[in-house]
Amino acid sequence: MSIEKDSGGIGTRARAVGLAALRGLGLALVTLPGAVVGLVLALVSLALVPLGIGLITTPWVLTGVRVLADWRRVLAAQWGGVRIPSAYRPVAKDANPWTRTFGMLRDPATWRDLRWLPVDMTAGFVTALSAAVVVLYPLEGLAVAAGLWRPLSSSGGYWYGFVRVADQGSALAAGALGLALLALAPLAPRLLSAHFRLTRTVLGAGQGELAERVRVLTESRRDAVDTSAAELRRIERDLHDGAQARLVAMGMDLGTIEVLLDKDPEQAKKLLAQARQSSVDALTELRDLVRGIHPPVLAERGLGDAVRALALRMPVPTEVNVDLPVRADAPVESAAYFAVSEALTNAVKHAGADRIWIDLHHVREREGAGMLRITVTDNGRGGAVAGAGSGLAGVERRLGTFDGVLAVSSPAGGPTMVTMEIPCV
């Protein structure tokens, strides 16, 4: 029984060593050309930014580098058990080239990627290749001893390590050296793991960036709390000045009706009609208030139908295009709904638009992750900015709670395009 267990354990270790060698060889073959091409393209594209050409090419090049880095993160988790979080700041892909380019360049993760490329083509290449060499090179020595030396030494000699192979005797010496070097083969998984740990060291977020991330999240949470408190005060004010006042007046009318019912039936009928109208008005105000808190159609039918219902109430023609295969989380849907509502209000009140287009779709980026992307376009006068005090600034704060991003393209004379992205599963 113990012999069977030992043989099984040896077989498992041998498979792990062989797999690490093949993976290291594959990584080495991809690492060097991939990193070189990525770094050269990035440097050339960045150099062309002052000429304007780089504004077009840089987002595409940096996106390609991110894809390469994310692919390495996946391999690090699957092959080495090393988890490297991907923490890129979202940038609206439908924004203008200037916004996209400098949005990506302001992201510290972008510069981590660019620092990683030269490290990957040097130390990363060496560690990946070493995982293959410690297994394949000893096997080459054994193959030389088995007869491979004949075709290899046909030109007058062949060096294996420090052994010059020219005949069978020297080939056996090379085989003995290969057998000795085979003792290093178990290092292959460790060398492959060292490659991925090196990748994590360069691609992983630093303490300064983590502190900045905590600061941003703290501000977003404070903004969310302030927004919630303001919303509660608004609800309290609307209830006090609207539905509550109408209900109080209706109660007083009913008391008067009770007194007049026998004395002056005609006046009582008039007050009844007035009380009935007050109840209708109070119900309407309560429905509007509930719709402002969380529209029933949003809870029942989802974001797409809720935005369509919102578009039907707009005073200008509004087209809605929805491509959402599944529903997002309720908080994300709520944030997106009110962000669209604010963008539509701005288009009607401030832009003077007479036509609006809304596009909602889900963009899948990686396994289990993606973006809810919303675009609101109008043909108004343009000039919209997401500055302090504007409605779009409130939208930006609302989206920031969910790590979302807002991009505004609004040249003078229009059109205005407001693009919103919210990370969601």
C-alpha cells in the first residue's frame, strides 16, 4: 500500500514538473514578443499625442496592453495561484478621443502596465524560460546519450554544458551530466510561481494607490450619505406641504360636511365634491412622490421599461434603444434610472433640444464582469459641463458611489452626448 502511495505521489509530482516546464516555455515564447510590441507601440503612440495622432491611437494601444496584462492576471491565478486584482478606472469608450486618452493616462494602473512591460521582457522572460530549462535541458542530455549526439556532432563536435560530445563515450558523459542536472527539475513549479509573483509585484496596486482608493471611496460614501439625507428632507417637505396638507384640509371638509348634512344638504354636496377632488390630488401627489423615490415600473419591469416609461412623459420626441440581456442589481438600476432622468431634464430645460436619443446596453469585459453603459444624446445648443452646481455634477456623484464614470461631450452648438458607465455583473 505504501509503495502504491509513493508511486502515485511521484507520478503527481512528475506531472506537475512537466506541466510547469511546458507552461514556462509557452510563456517565454509569448512574453518577449508581446512585451516588446506592446512597449514599442505605447511609446510611439504617446510620442504622437502632441501631434494629435496619438489621441486616436493611444486608447487602442493602452487597451491592448490592458488586455495583455489581464490575460497574465488570469494565468497567474489559474497556473500559479497568485491573484492580481485588476483595478482600472472606468473610462467611457464613447467619449471623445481627448477625454479617453487623458482619462486613461491619469489612471495609475496604466503606468503600472507600462512599467511592467520592460520587466516582463527581461526578468519575466528569464524566470519563465528557467522553468522550462531546468526540465528540458537535462532531458536533452539524456537524449544525447541515447544517440542524439550523432546528428548533432556531424559538423565536428557538440557542446553539452562543459562536455564536448564527439563520440559515444563523451555522449555518455553528457548523459551523466544531464542526469545530475535532472535534480534541479523539481524547481520548475517554483520558478513559474516566481514569475507570477514578480508579475504581481509590478502589476499589483501600491500602498499609495490603495490609500488614494480609500480616500475616493470615503468621499463617495460621504456624498451618498449627504444625498440620502437631502432626499429624506425633500420627501419630508413634500409630504408636509403636499399630501399631508391636502389630507388635513380634507378632514376639516368632512367635519364641516357632517355639520351641514342636515342643515344645508346642497352645501354639503359641494364640500363632498371638493373633498373627493382633494383625495384625488393627494393620491396623485403620493404617487408622484413614490415614483420619485423608486418608480414601481423600475422594480417590476426593470431599467429598460422604466426608461421607456420616462421617455413617454417627455415633452419632446425621445427614442430609446435597450439591449440588456439580464437585469442588473436593484441599486445599480436605481442609480442609472435617476441619472438618465437628470440628463433628460437638462436636455429639455437647459439645452433647448427638440429630439433626444437614449441607448442602454451591457458591455461584457471579463468573465463575470462588465459595464452598464448609457448614452443620452440631444440636438440642443450644447455647452453642457459637469461642473459644480450643475445637475450633471449630481449625476457624477451618484455614479461615483458605484465606481461609475460620467463623460460629457457638448461642443457649442451641439449636439450633446452624455455617456455613463456603471460596473455591474
